[in-house]
Amino acid sequence: MDKVTGNMEGNSNLPHPVPTSNHPPDTKPECMDIPKYSVISRRGIGSAGRQISLLTNHFKVSVNVPDAVFYQYSVSITSEDTRAVEGKGIGRKLIDKLYQTYSSELAGKKFAYDGEKTLYTVGPLPQNKLQFTVVLEDSFAKRESESVGGGESPNGSTKRSKRSFQSKTFQVEISYAAKVPLKSIFLGLKGMDKDNNAQDALRVLDIALRQTVAKRGCLLVRQSFFHDDSRNFTDVGGGVTGVKGFHASFRPTQGGLSLNMDVSTTMILKPGPVIHFLLANQDVKEARYIDWAKVKKLPRRMLKNLRVKTRHSNMEYKVVGLSEKPCNQQFFSMKLRNRKGADDEEQTVDITVYDYFTKHRKIELTCSGYLPCLNVGKPKRPNYLPLELCSLVSLQRYTKALSSMQRASLVEKSRQKPLERMRTLVDALRNYRYDEDPVLAECGISLEKQLIQIKGRVLESPKLKVGNGNDCIPRNGRWNYNQRTLLQPSKIERWVIVNFSARCDTSRLSREFIDCGRNKGVQIERPVALIEEGSQVRRESPVRRVERMFEQIREKLSRPPDLILCVLAERKNSDIYGPWKKICLSDFGVVTQCICPFKINDQYLTNVLLKVNAKCGGINSLLAIERSLSVPIIKDTPTMILGMDVSHGSPGRSDMPSVAAVVGSQCWPLISRYRASVRTQSPKVEMIDALFKPLADGVDDGIVRELLIDFYQSSKGRKPTQIIVFRDGVSESQFNQVLNIELEQIVKAYQNMGETNIPRFTVIVAQKNHHTKLFQANSPENVPPGTVVDSMIVHPRNYDFYMCAQAGMIGTSRPAHYHVLLDEIGFSADELQNLIHSLSYVYQRSTTAISIVAPIYYAHLAAKQMSQFIKFEDLSETSSGQESIASAPPVPELPRLHENVRSSMFFC
């Protein structure tokens, strides 16, 4: 590819326009005053496809007192020493006790309390500001005893816990804040909520729901809740358990107010002895094999902040760390009761934790002597507990990343067929009796106990073109290449197999891969080299192993190969994968395909061949309308399609940069070929900040410029006059940011290239992380591929619809939820839905329709693959995630791709 330094024509003599920006370079782009774009309203519904009767996991909500008004109050809780008290657990207990004690002063008003600083009532309290003194009984103020350090008495004298709420007496102040009329929900359903109060009213209803289940001792995770019931537990290994619960939230829909309820799963630590958890987590049989350095290592520190209960006293504590020495060597100063020295100070004696519990507490310790203790004290006042006396309290969330085996186990064990899921949801709704909540009952809210019935449509599968001009008609969202060839097969002349796995026969692999390629129309010559890793090298670091392998490649080849087929020993999470991809794609510019062939057969090799052919510039299949250059709306006007996604670090790793990827279509009027541009950005930041990135000299180093140039060069010098943007992973609260931050950056990138005629945009957000499911009303099977719903359960005003493009073979299918934020191009509902449906069939890696449009899937793959380039494990920990921006470490940049591969579909 020629280097382009100016506008899309590549005229380096043209002056660079001075970049303009909505924000100074040192401020966040979110700081915008006047939004240029706003989310559009629905323009109509589709009619294409055959009708189908469906059920959905929404339950109709009736409101008999629509004129009710919620009064919002701010809650302030302080202890006797005037320190603020925070924490949902203590807050709920205090408000419950307050209501029991002062119900008459509150005129009997019921509360909907969020557990923190806000509560709501139906109608006003007697006064706008109320102050109460609340005393908790001993059962609420936990006692700290039976742990040692900082001067505990050997006879078990107790001391009050130094928590944020030291005293049993608290001051609670309730102050009026605002009114939230319930009728705003119904005004919103009609598009008449000018003050945008509907979301506030819905939040009150959701708080009342969560309050109901919180009183039953459930674990609350956002709008989901989980019971402490072993029947809901699923062991996934590593000391981690999946627990099944339910999501429940009120939703405004075109058909009225509904309750969306779904089965939900979260991860918790397996309750039981702490020592059992550590054994399972490290997959060892005995405590002597536990790697304690790994337990303490940043950023995992797997025991910190966990709650444990002691076996001998039934008391609960929070773990702050481990002792530096084993239990039988960890000393502390024990005060001697009723024994004072000459200066009238209490005398102390140094004693080990082990001796204290065995000799003074008379508690037998069988395995703790040589193990560290749990520290449940304070930084300057440690308190130690022997490990074997402690058990993990139930319902403690596990927020770290799961291994591939754990994830697979969880998915396998939590699947439910459609009929089973429907029965589970209906039974749960009847058992929980949400409408009996006092606040909801006061509003006259009642719930129907049956799933809502709706109408949907099934779009016809698009016809595909494969090799030799043959048609391929997908059946149930699937097709194959049996007796078929690829549409545009690449030619692979110089290629190499490198083997990091001792159990793979590379000679057999090469023969069968060549045969598979011949059958699919791909001409593959014999490999120029089969390179094995020496057994002595396998003990070296992954980076060094990769470097040694490339040393062999350079010794045996005079020039770079067209393809390197890399055989790995592990299918998932291989340490070799990241360094290997980096050296191939960034340093040497060689297309590579990693495989882990446990079973070599035609189906496996065909799947590998599909990826290789796409990476090497071939095309496996095209839409028939794409092949004939007749894609509606796109065929006559140069149109670029963008897919955008941001991949965030593993849970619990606040130091890991987020990776933003954007793919752009190539070779207009095709819509099946893409290239990617990827950047790192600050951790957990969702808005992409490198779409337009002007440097000091005015040159744009952003993502969009790369993709625009590539589009221009691959489309015979045509500039896009229409751009369709597919954005993944953003919530409804971020829609305006997508339009007024990200879209604005795209426009500026276009203008920076010297262009004055701005393209027309259509911006669509795709969501998979939602809780709406679709079921066939008259069949136990999943909904057929191509099912679309754009009425009844969609937003009452905004332009959205659900589409289930894929065939659900196992479990219950989840549709994609598409939100059209902007449509300057002017698609009809049918045109847009058919385009999106078709884009689920252009995914070059597989022979099935995928659940979301291919550009988004490609962006996700590109972000995931290039995130492996940086060895994130070596980054310093920012465990709390609350450090200031000034003190945060700089975000490491990803290395740029080599010019030989940057325009390829390397991510396939």
C-alpha cells in the first residue's frame, strides 16, 4: 500500500488543515456543552417476512393509582462521634430499625430504600427534615473476639470491633429532596414526558423490587438477586461456584409498562473452609503445596476483603491479608489480665498465635502450625486467626477472570431449554409475589403471572454465492462447503508449519491441509519447512521460545513466507499466543494461523482453511446481491461500514488498559471485507478517544483516517458519501455520548483530510447484554433464525428492534437488541432490518449466521487479539481503581501492525 500523507488522494503537497476539537487536549472529550445530535424516534415498523406468534419474558404491569407521587429523601447516617456511616448492610438494618421504632412519627409511611443515601415514600412524610436516634441491638453490632494480636487477653475477653460504625447508637437524618410523579412513566409511554422524569420513577419501582428480595437475605448484583440455596449452586472448579438467580426490572414498552424477568448467573466463592478454597483454587491436594506468594501476589490478593466466619466462636470478620510468618512463628503481645507492673501499666508477654489457641483457648489445631494466619485486624493493629478455624461466608462474589475451563463449565451447566426457562420464570414470579411489596401495593401495582404474547416476523435467509458461480442457500441459518469450493480462493505458495506441541504430527497435518485446500479450490503448495521446537527450549520464557523459533525460520528461509501455520499445545490461554502474534503481525508482517489440533478431520481443517483464506486476501462467500452489485441503498452510493467495540480488562484488574478496535469495510460495493485499526486507552473507559487524534503538527494519527484511506484505495478512488456505524457495548445512558463524542470525532477526522462534503451517517448500537428472550408460542424449540420483533416490547418512542439471526441449537437463544440512534441515509425499516440480517451472514470464519453483525464481531476479535501484544501481567496494580488521573500510570501503546498485514483480515 502506498503511503498516504495528505488527503485521501495522497497528495502530500496539500497543506494539512488545522485540527479543530471540541475540547482542549488535556480535558476529557466527555465535557461537551451543546449536543449536536439527539437520538431519533421510530419512523415505522417492518413488514417483510412471515408472521410468527411469540412469547417473551415480560410480564404486564397494571397500576391502579397512577396519580401517586413518590417523595424522594436524602438519608444521612452518622455515629456518635459524628463520623459518616456508609455501607448497604448497616444502612438497611438502621432504616429497618428506624421504621420499627418511629413508625408513628412517620405517619406509617412505607419506605423504598436503596441501601445508601436515598429513600422514597408514596406521599410526603410529616416534615421535610427529620432527625432520629437509632440504637441497634447487640446482634447488629458484631463483636470482635477470639482473634489475636494488638494485645488480646488469653481468657477470651472481648473488644468491640473498630468498624466504620463503632457505636451502637446512630443519628439518622432524612431530608426532602424532590418529587417523582408516577404518572411520568405513562407520559413517557406516550412520548409526553417533557421533564424526563420517567426514568426516575422507574428507578423507584426497581428499588422497591430490590428491597423486597434484600429482606430475604439475597445477594444483590445491580438488578439481579441470588439466594443462598445450594440447589442453585454449580461448582465450576477452582474454588468458584456459579449461583443461579434472577434479573428483574421494570421496562417502558410500546405495549405499556412491563416487568422484564430473566434467569441470571453470577460467580461466588465456594462457601466452606478457607483451606479448601485455596486447595481448589491452586489445584493442589495438600496445604503444603499451596503457593503462598501467589495468594499474596498483586493484583489478585485473592483473600483480601473476603468475609470469613470462625468455627469456634461463630463470629464474622473481613480478611485484610496474611501474616508474614507461619502460625507457630507469628508472635504477638498478649496482655496479662489483672497483672500490672511498677508503673501501673498492664504487663504483656510475647506468644505465638499457635500457642495462644492451643494452650490458652484449648483448641486443637491439626494443620495450621506451618501455614500463615488470616489477618482480620487493622493496618496498625493486626488480629490473627488460624486458617483451619475459618470458613468463607456464602454469597461472596468472585469478580476475577475465569479460566477457559471454568467459563465452559459454567455455560454448560447453566443452559436451559426454552420450555424449562419459561417454567422457571413463571414459577419465580409467583413465588416472589413482588406486587405484595408495601410501596408497590400502595401504588396499586399488580403483575400478570403469564408471559406476554407478541407478534414477530421471520426474515428469509439471504442467498450466498460460492465458487464456480454456484448458489448456496442456508438452511436454518447454516450452510457448508461439502462438494463446494470457496468463491475467491487464495494461492499459498510459500508457507511454513512451526510446532510448539510435542504431540502433533506436522507431516500428516501438512498433507491433509493441502488435500482439504485442493477440495475447496485453494491451491496450497508443499510447505517449505516443518520446524519443531526443541524439547530443551520449552522450559524458557514464552517470549524467548518465540524468538528462538523465528531464529530457526530465518535460518531456513531466504525470504518471509506467505503464511505460518503455528501449532500450539493449549487451545485456550496459551502463553505463546500473544508473543507469537506480535512478532508475526507487528515485527515481520507475516500472516499466521494458530491451531491446536486435538482431532484432525475435514471439518476441522475446513474451518482453519476459511480463516486462512480470508487472512490471505481470499473471499469464502458473498451475498448473492453483493456479488451482483445490487445491495439496496449501498449499490449506488459509495458506502463505508464501521464496526466499533471496546474490550476492557479482566474483572479485578483496574490497571489493565482498555483496547478500542474499529473495523472498516473495503472494496465498495462489497460489504464482506474489512480491515481493522486498534488502540489502547485508559482502563474501563468506554468512549473511544482515538478516532480523531491530531498531533502537534496537525497530522491526524487517529483510527478513522487509516480506515478512510484504506477505503479510498481499495474502492478505486471512491470516497464514502455514506457511513454506517455499528457500535457495540454501550448502554442507553451513553447513546448521546456515541453521537456527540464518537460521531463528532469521525466527522472531524473526515474534515481533517481536506474534505468539506460530510457523509450522511446511520448510527446503530447493538446490545447483547440484555435480558429479553423470545420463545415460540407453539413450539418447544428456539425461535427460527431471522426472527425480528419491532413492536410491543420495544421502546415506546426510540427506534429499536430485536433480531435473532442465529439458529439456537443449545440453551435459549438471546436476540441482539439494535438501537438506531441516527439515520441520515434514510433506510426504511425493512431495508435496515434486511441489511442487518444479511450482515450476520458475511462472517468469513464460519458457515453459520452469527448473533450480531459481522463488523462488530470483527472489531471484538481485533481488540481481543491485539490486546495479547502487551504483557499486561507486568503492569503495576491499581487495585482500588480510584487513583486520580494525575497519578495513574501512562497507558502503554500497542505496537502498530506491519505494512504487509495492516490491511488484511488478520483478526479472522
